[in-house]
Amino acid sequence: MRSLRRVFLPADYAGGDTKYWEAQWLEELRPFGGITARLLQAHLHSPSLLLEAGCGQGEVAVGLAALGHAVIGVDLASEALTDCRRRHPDLPLVVGDVGRLPFRDGAFDAITSLGVVEHFEAGPITILQEHRRVATDNAILLVTVPARGWYRKWSDLLNLRLKRAQLYEQRGRWIGLRSRPHLESSVKVRFHQYEFPRRMIQRMARAAGLEVESWQPFGVAWALGDSPLLTRLI
């Protein structure tokens, strides 16, 4: 964990706060589809009771419900859930912490957690353990987390290893390693997320009592504009 890549946002973005996510979810309505929909449909074969942990505006939960699943969405962003209720009044939504889920043990046949567990500075293991608690013994947990692609690895090598920077800026975010001293005093930022090597997140999943059945990488760096060349081409 000490060399794990950390991503920070400027302090005024409140990168670890619920208020930040309220603003993000209300600005970005993301329809259900693409690689996310294909992955979920490939792994969720029969109608089941499903928890969408960290559901935001609920569009993934809505998409899963349309496939015949009984879905409950949970998120701390109450304003985003209120907005979702206006659009989808029949969708069950609960204001709650994914680290202390308000559900009984073994309640769900499947759990989806898409881009959530990387945002906890203490690490994802306790969050995954909580997901395991509310899942049945044969449940499927589908988790997505960010990884370092080739462009990020190259940038880290140049800036963090060769130049020995504590932090460097990339697209308005600040990048550093967990092993380095916290921050230069002139840089006011707050923790936003980790980006995991595949083997590390698999070890963490096993440490949380989960069995890793399969994994699949998919690239989003072009959409996020990480590469200046790709940014110019899209």
C-alpha cells in the first residue's frame, strides 16, 4: 500500500466530502449502458435482490430494475437521491453509508459497487467486508475501481520517480504516492481516490473474505482526457 498511487483534488473541491458528490451527481446524469451494462448483464443471469452501493443518481439501479432485478440503491448523497426519486418514484432508495450499510446480514443476492471503494483513504477492505456481510453466501459482488494505464504509469515514472516530486499536477488533480510525506505546504489539496494495481485489489478482496472469480480491464483514460494526444483526437 505504501507505493499506491493517490489522487487529490484542490481543497476547495472538498474531494472527500458528501457535498462534493452531491454537486457531481446533480451535474452529471449518466445513463445506464456501455461496458458497465454489458458486464452486469454477463454476470447477473437471473432476477435477484440486488444492492447498488453508492448509487448516486440511480441510473444504474434503474437500468438493472429494467432487466427484471429487484434493486435497492443506497448513497449518502441525499439530494441526488431526491432528484432520482422525482424521476423514478418507484425505485427504492436509501440514504446510507456504504461502510455501515443499514441492512441485515445476507440480505442480497448481488451487489454492484461502481467507482466507490477507491474513495476511502483508509482503504477498501472494510468497505468490501461490509458488502460481504450483507451478501448471501452465493452472491455476486461486481466492483469497479480505477487502475493505472500506460499513460499514468509513464507520468508517474517521470514525475514521482525520476524527478522525485512529492506531487505533480495532472488535469487539475494532484498525484502522489502513499509512501511520500503528505504534501508540500504550498499545495492545498484533499484526498480523492486511489488507483490500484490489479494484483493489489485482488489481494484486498481476498482479505475481505471474497473469492475473486474474474476480472476485466477496460480503458477510460481517453474519455477522461489523460493523454493530451488522445484528448486532441476525440
